[in-house]
Amino acid sequence: MPRRKLSDLRIVQAPREGEETNDDDFSGVGSSQVPETVPETVENIEIDGGNGRTRKSRGRTTLNELYNLPAGERVKVSRNDVGQPIGAEAGVLGSYLGIVARNHAILPINYESWRQMPNGNKNQALELIKDKFSLEVSDDYLKHALGKKWRDSKSILKKTYFKKDLTLQEKLQNIPPGIMRHQWEDAVRFWSSKKGEDRERVGVTSRQKQKFTHTAGSKSFARLANEEQITTGTSIGRIKLFDITHTKKDGSPITPEAAEIMEKLREKKTEYEATASTNGSVNMEEIENQVIVDVLGPERYGRVRCQGSFVTPTKYFGANSSQYMPSQSQSSQAEVNRLKQQLSQFQAEVAAREAERERKEAEREAREAERDAAHKKLQEQFEEMMAMLQNQPKK
């Protein structure tokens, strides 16, 4: 895919001082106080695919043209009705967010979570972004997106340099390029701790439950929906967006599970439309919302299916959000199931540790028995030798 040129994007003359601020409190520092985020080198790299296989991948995004924008010019980024960035400019913003998130002089890796990152560091990162972009999206969105990019960066560093087959000391010495020693050592010690291992185990378990992913790649659902709306002249619903983001280039569903869900969504939608038409009132948005709940279950707290990041049920559904969320009894049952799962996991871990303790104890006893047997054999040999010496005739 050819690289996008900034000449294809909306560039505005927008001095920072005259720009209207959003409702998120911001206490940034002057640009002279912000550590420099320099362009990163792009190069073809090899990714280990396991089983001795490797694949080629392009390196990090540079956005050299963005760094070379004349003074006072910035890329204009628009948003949709729920506050997500849209348009080609949103793609450039996403790439730059990744670059800023990898600037670990500003956003260190030795914090256990994004919540623990000091607001001063987050505000410094916002300063860098606002120097390059004229934004309609809120600071809350930027911090949310930065947190995701920061976690992704830490995950890549862990996967690449925190090798399982290394000793702790070797891991501490295996410092990634550009990472400060104290940051890396703090991160390694956390990943090696019980808390860090438990967190990794939860993440692995959650990923194993995921039946399929989407085919949108790096392009957000918001951008896809906006492009489809521009192409067709009409807005697309959540069911159509599910089809688009779970279909391969050849037109087939990404997995059999995705195909089954698509079919159920279409059947349920047709059923609801037929019922609504006989009543003389058809609200397609409400129908689609209810269809998705019927097929996929109630929405989860803090997110809405087929809408991408930063969209909450309250923001999307408004006053009607409760009808698409789990009922009190469902929430209670979900909490019970979650606690049962945690208890089962804890019991399995205790059993595994007990089995490991018993194994080591058995090995210790076996070594002691072997040592005792060897000692007894030597003692017998010694006694036999002494007896032989005593029975020899005197000269």
C-alpha cells in the first residue's frame, strides 16, 4: 500500500494559543519542557513466527512529513457523533500516537498500569500531539488511545526481550535499545513477580476465549463506517459494520463462528422488521440494537459492540442504555460465575503448587535414599576390606 502524503490531508493554520479547548482539564507544560519525540527509522524486519519460520514486516512509522510541517500548520482531525476521530487524518493521528507512546522518556514502562501513570506525563504527551494536530476529539479520547498504544508497546518489549528461557539476571541485562536501565529492571521484576505472572495468566485465558478477531486491520471501526457512509451516501448500521469487519477480501466470513453469527443477525433482523412493519412503526436503529443483544447477549460495561474504542453504552444509547445492558440478576449471576472461575483457577494453582511440592519432596527423598544406599554400599565394602586385611597371615 502506498504511503499517504500529507498533501492529501487537511492542513490548517491554527495557532495553539487561539485554539478552543475542550471540556477536559488540561495543565500542560510549555513545549520547551517536553522531551523531543524524534522520527523513528523504518526498516524491513523479520518477525519470528514460531517453528523456525519468520515473516517480513515493515518497521515503525516515521511520519517525516509531519515533523517537517511549517510553523503554525497542523493536521486537522474531525470526529464523529460519539467523539471518535474519522477520515484519513485519523490514521495519521493513530500512527503518531504510537510514536509518542513509544517515547518512554515521557511515558515510562515501569508503571504497572496506565492508571498509575502520572497526569504530568500524560499531559506532556498531549502537548506533543497538539503541536502537530488541530483536534476535534477530546483529551479524554487521546489519553484513552495513548494508554492502549502504551500497553501495546510494553507488550512488544516483553515478548521480544523478556525471554522465558533466560534467568532473571539475564533478563535484567537484556535491555531493549532506547530503554533506561532502571525502567527495564523495574518492569522485569514486576513481570517476574507472582502478581505479574497472575496478570499474564488472566490475559492469556481471556485471549483463548476469543473465537475470532476482525479484518479491519489498523483502520478503526469509526473510519470504516465513515468511509462507507461517504461511498453510499447513507449511514450504515451496526450489523452491516459487523459484516464488513468480519469478512475476508474474497468475501467469505473470517471464521465459521463469524458466519454463524452473521446468519443469526440477518434472520433476527428480518423477523423484527416484519413484526415492526405490521405495527406501522419501524426504528431500524432500535431494531439492530435489540437484534445484537438477542444474538450476542447484553452489552458489556464500558463498551458497545461494533463501535470500536471509547464508546460506552451511556454515550451511545443515552437514556435507553439500561435495556441493552445486563439486568441486575444477570449481573449478579455474571459476578457469581466470575468468582467461581477465579476460585477454580485458584484451586487449580494450589493443586499445581502442591503437586510440584510433592514432586520435589519425592525427588529429595529419592536422592536421600540413593545417597544412603551408596553410603551403605561403601560401608560394606570398607568392612569387607578390613576383614580381608585382618585375615591375612602375618609375615
